[in-house]
Amino acid sequence: MIVCVVVSVAAPWASFLRSGHVFALTWVVPVIILFPLVVPTPPRTTLLVSILCALTMPAGIALLAARGLIAVAARDVIAAGVSGAVAVVIAMIAARTVYGAARQRAAAESVGSYELLERLGQGGMGEVWRARHAFLARDAAVKLILPGTAAGQGRRRAKRS
């Protein structure tokens, strides 16, 4: 957030000093978009942080204009707000994708109360995993029987042959 405030004040001021014009697109936009990709957070948290960061862009321009450091038109402030809004939408899509994938991965790596940590071996009937019990906080070995290799299904298959 602090980075966004600094960039939202420094970038418009520097661009105005160089060119006499304020650019609506600053480095705040990539920060907003990359935040949920680097820091997997729940979508609500991402939304809140992204909106606050996006608001720093028009607020920085308005602050500089109020202090008399730059001359801006209303369209410059609006353009900064629109580019921030677009970044927030992209960040939300990224947050839902990344956070959802992380939750699916965590669910896939658990069996009941056990979190699967490392595959130790694989055989004809299944796989053996090093696991950790969620409540007892101790290691265990968990054997997963592959579909179609259960004893009942094996007998049925033998009868058909």
C-alpha cells in the first residue's frame, strides 16, 4: 500500500515536470495485478487491498493539483480512476484463480484427517504416502488403494475371465 502511495504521487509529478502532462497509467497498475499472483489471498482481501491501491492513483493526482505542483484536468483524474478500476477487475480474476487453485490443491492432498506430504512408493494395488494427522500432529503412513483394485472388484473380474 505504501508503495502505491509513493508511486501515485511521484510518477504524476515526474511526468508533469518532464512533459507538462500527467499520465494516468503508472506502476500502481502492475502492482495491483501482480499482488494476488505473488501473495495468494482470499478474494475479499484482494478486493479491499486492490481498491485501496487503485484509489491512490486519482488521490495522488488530486493531492498534487491541490498543492499547486501540477496542473490537471478532470479527465486526468478520471483516467487514473478508470485504469485503477480495470486493474482491480484483473486482480480479482487472478485472485479467484490462484486462491481457488491453492484450495483445490490442499483438498486434493488430504485424505480424511490426514494431509499427504510425500509419496513414498507405488505398487500394483496403490500408493504409500507419508502423511500428517491434522489434529494429532503426528506423522503416519497412508496407503491409498487405486480404483479397480479393491478385493471385491478383483474377485468379480476373476469370475468374468
